[in-house]
Amino acid sequence: MVLESDIMIKNLQEELTCTLDIISCSSAQTKHLGMRLGALLHGGELILLNGQLGSGKTTFTQGLAEGMRITDIVSSPTFTLLKEYRSQFQPVSDETNTAEVAAKRLGPMQSEVHSLYHFDLYRLDDPDEIIDLGFEDYFYNPNPGSDVCVVEWADKADAFWPAERLSICFNALDEARRCLLFVATGTHYCELLRQFSEENICDY
């Protein structure tokens, strides 16, 4: 796993924006990056994923879920648009439990209970369907709680998203390597990206 550049911070139209480029050399490393990020989440975050088919979006989300201490098998909700996964912290009693071991190694989360709402907009024909289905309540919550939203194929509804979010673009460089471009907008997300960049992500 290669950290391509230090975190870049700039003001863009009075909004704080930070970027980070990372190259992952395998699907296992892509999942590991997701796990690292998931362990840092406080709750209330919106994470937007873009990239062509097979570029690693679902693999990253699986790692994100493990970092959040979710033990369910995470798969892309292509036909349902949304899947919910619950995380309930339990004391580590079985060292073979991957998610629990990862959480123990990565450190405590800010909250013991999270829900991960996993969206896949690949089959979305019209961005207005998001409103018709009532999904805006997930993304425009005035009192963010312990829930986290991750959206695959987020570019299908580009004009819909709140200004503050974390976007990740996945680009396949070859059969194994993936370039991940993280773009954080807003103070909270820039701080999250700063913490993520300082993690020892090369220690896999």
C-alpha cells in the first residue's frame, strides 16, 4: 500500500476541502483501508464512493463495516438500493472473530452502537427517486447520531448530496492496483481524513 502524497488542504469557495491519494496493491489492502477508516468514524458520516465496476467500492465497504465492528456479511445492495447493518460492541471473547480483533487492534470507537446504511445507486434512473423513496432523511439529518451512510455509485445523484461529506473515487490502474482519491469537504471530514492519513496504514 503506497501513500502517494501528504494530505492537501485548501479553501474552495469558503469550504474547507482536503484531499489524499493512496494506491492499494490488492483487494486485501483496499479492505484494510476501509477497516482503518471505519474504526475512526464517530457516527453521522456520509461517505460517497465512485468508480467503475470492479474497482473496489464494495470491498472497501466490507472493510469499513469490519472497522465499525459489524459481523454481518456485507454485499452490494444493487437490487434493493439499501441494506442496513447493525453494530453492537461486545467484549472480545473469540480471537477468530475478524471484526472484533480488528476493532481491538485499531482502538475504541466513539460510540458502542452504530448502524451502517449501505446504498447502491447503480440502477437508479432518476435522482429524484431518492426523494420519492424517502432516502433524504438519511443524508440530511439535522441531528447526526450514531448512523453512518455509505453510497456506491454516488455520482448518479451528484447534485443531491450535502456540501459536507467524504468522497472516495476508485480508479483501477491494472488487475491488482487501485488508486483511491479521498476528497473531504467540511471541518469534520477534513479532521477525519487527517486522522486517517496519520494512521500507520502501511502496517498491514
